[in-house]
Amino acid sequence: MSEDPRWLDGNALGGLLQELFGAEMTGAPHTCQSCGTERPVAAYRLYLGAGTVLRCPVCDQIALVAAALPDRHVVHLTGAWRLEMPPAWLDPTKERRASPPPADSRKR
Amino acid sequence: MAPARIAWRLAAVTDVLVETPRAKTLVLDVPGWPGHVAGQHVDVRLTAEDGYQAQRSYSIASAPEDATLALTVERLEDGEVSPYLTDELGPGDELELRGPIGGYFVWRSHDGGPLLLVAGGSGLVPLMAMVRHRATLSSTVDARLLLSARSSDDVLYRDELARLAAGDGLAVHQTFTREPPAGWSGFARRVDADMLGHVGPAPSQRPRIFICGPTAFVERAADLLVGLGHDTAAIHLERFGPTGG
């Protein structure tokens, strides 16, 4: 797949993460299970091969292994992943709002 | 924030621009496109008649304010996807993509500056989205762009960069690592500490730094900047490289 034997970064994993978690995750902090370093997922190292492996940029500990099978993704996660996503009433294409919309608009 | 749901969309190619002998810009109309932030990318998926799929990530070159979405694609020999995108696609063709993707390697004008953008070859693409975003909003944020290319033939957006560099607050520096143009008196070597020191801004100005290029280029530039005293947390990296083409 790659002529470059070295790694990319977690940024390139953004599409898969968004598919899995339903939110932009490359800016999310991940804490390495092994050395305790906290970095955004985008700053991790991504190795693409038969599968996808995300490793800690400091100690190389595995943070994620993903394999794409014909009918599903198989994903193994380690370490601490912090998910942050806007609540559903926020327009996801807009930036963070200072306050929620009027109560009326939140009624179902 | 990026959209919570990510769907594959069909984009229509409206134009194809030749940027260099090896790179073209695909101008796309994407129905339902939710908008993007400068620095983000899209995933592009090709499906063969037998169902085989190949997927790659491409940086968005256009400013968020532009009416159409532009992807600049460098053709990689033996690549699985880029030769199709650069050689086969034409106006009226459709392309499957999803995005925008990424919330880390991004810059909005209100994030402020100063800004240091370091590009290796076609790593210029996402940085160009930032430069265009800055220009579209008439931002006067202090921005320095250092572009490393093998020869002037390899420089994307050459005329546009020259035009934008004449404007307010954007300094464009180039270095040619293989074949400088005739009469070139600027940098003609790999990026080094002296060059980065010359381009600035100084670490004391706490610039936001974005580096994009092949993996080895990005590693080297980041190490040099850390060596000059820049804050690691202010350095954003995107290893572009031949990600499988």
C-alpha cells in the first residue's frame, strides 16, 4: 500500500474514527496505556498494512488495531480514549455555541 | 466541529486544473457538503467493477469560503488511486468521497497567529487552504510559509502564491533541493535550522506551526523547530508522503 516504510499520523485515521465513534476524534486526547503520555490521536503514529495500527509516538505501545473485513470493521482499542462530541441539538457543522438554543427548539 | 455522521457522497467533477507535470486539482461540486475548516481532508473511495475498493485520504486545497471543493492530487507512479484521479477523471465524472475529516491539523482565522507553515512538496495542499482562508477573509495575521520543492516545476499554485505574497502579512519563502531555477539566489538546500531561524517567527512569539510533507521531511522539520526552542504542543504535523497513492 505504501512505498514509504515509515508511519503516517493519526490524522489519516479520522474517517474511520468518525465512522466508529460518530464524532471527529483526531483532536481527542488519548492516554497511552504503557507510558501514560497524553497526546491527541492525530499526533499518534499510524502504520498502514494489511490492517491499521495506531501507536504511541513516545513508546510505540499499540493504541488501536483495526482490520477491515468485507462485511465489518474489527477494532481493538487500548489505553484511555476520551470522547468529546457536541450534543445532538448543536448543528455539527457550526462551531461551538455559547448557549443552547431556546427551550422550544429542544422539544421533540 | 465536524459532522457527527459521516456519509459517503457522490461529488461531481466540474473542472480539472493542471498544477504541475505531476499534480492536478479536481474541482468538485458536492451536494450537501457541510462545509470544512482549512487543513481538513477527505477520504476518496474507488470501486472496481468486481467490487474491489481502494481508499485514500486527500487534503482539501480550497478555502472554506469557496463555492466549490478543490482537491490537489499528486500522481504517484504505481499508485492505485492517484493515477486514476489525475489521468482518467474529467468534468462530468463522479467521485465518491466522505468528509470533511480532522479536527487537529486545522486553522481558523480567529485562532490567530503568528503562523508558521512548512511544506514539503505536495504537503503544501492543506497549508494552501489555510493561506487561501486567510486571504479570503483579508486577515492580516503574520504568516510565514516555507516551501521546500525539488525544482520550480514541482511548485504547486506558483502564480497564486506570488500574488498572495505581495499582500499584507504573508511571507513566502522557497527552497529548491534539487534543481533551483536559473538565476535563483534564494535557498537551495534541504530545510535546516538556519533557514527556519531566518523564516521565523521566533519561539518567543509562540507561533502556531503546521508542517506537512513526506514523513521524513516532517520528522526533520519538527525536530529542528523543537531544537530552536519552539513548543512541541504548538507544532502540528501531517505526514503526507506516498500514502499508497
